[in-house]
Amino acid sequence: MLLNIVEDYKNHIPNDDRNIIDNTTGALQLSYSTSQVNSSELIVEADIDRINQAVSNLINNAIKFTSKRGGTISVTTEKRNGSKNDNQEEVVVNIVDTGKGIDHEILPRLFTKFASKSTSGTGLGLYISKSIIEAHSGRIWAENNPDGKGATFSFSLPITQK
């Protein structure tokens, strides 16, 4: 599903911005990778349309706040053990960008309604994404990257037991 979303962004970006998703011109690069040798182990029980909406919101934000020249956005997945209180395995999805990062003023209320420093949008995308992820028994978080370049938005969902 995630690979399909990333490929869709690469192929269906508006014509005015089509040149920003191009790995050969020094423009914005968008990629997907997984740390799983066997990605078929990363099966979650979820409403695909709603998870797609949450991921799309996160990628849209990454594109909005990342330089169109030389910036990168990577979507990765990994399998982890759940919290200490439960042995449930989970898949963690990370959307890492090299944008301007999260404003420290916004960070504490990032996933609340209308929290935005952007001049475009409603400030509801992250709030909606949080609601979707939590409705699927997951969690969502964000942080500025340690190198000071961009931010990482992550969410986890429980893996369906075979």
C-alpha cells in the first residue's frame, strides 16, 4: 500500500510541480523502503482508505515544507515489538523530510485542530491523521531530525497475528 502511495505521488503530481519529483535533476526526491526482508509479515487490519488518507496528509505536509531543489522525503517501514506493557508487534511508518522542521512554538500542539504556521491549508491534516491512526489502535508522533534538517513523522499500527 505504501509503495503504491509513493508511486502515485511520483506519477500524479500536478503538472506545475511535476519536475519536483525527479531523481535526476537535483529536484525533490521521494522514495520508499522497508527494513523487512519479507514485507508480507507487515499485515495490519485497517480501513485502507483511511490509512491512505493519513499517509497522504503526512506526505503532503512533507512536500509543502521541503525545498523543491535538492530536498528529500523518504517513507520507510519497520517491524517492532510493541510497548513494554504488551507483546503486540507493530509496524512503524516513518516519513522523513529535509524541510525546515517543526516550529518549536507549534510542536506541543502539533496534532490539535488548526495548529499550523503554513499560509495554506486548514491546519486539520495532522489532527485528522491522528484521529485515523488512533482509531486503528495506533499512535502517531513527530520530532525534528537530530541533524537540524527537517522532521520525521511516524505512526505505528498493530500487526495482525497470523
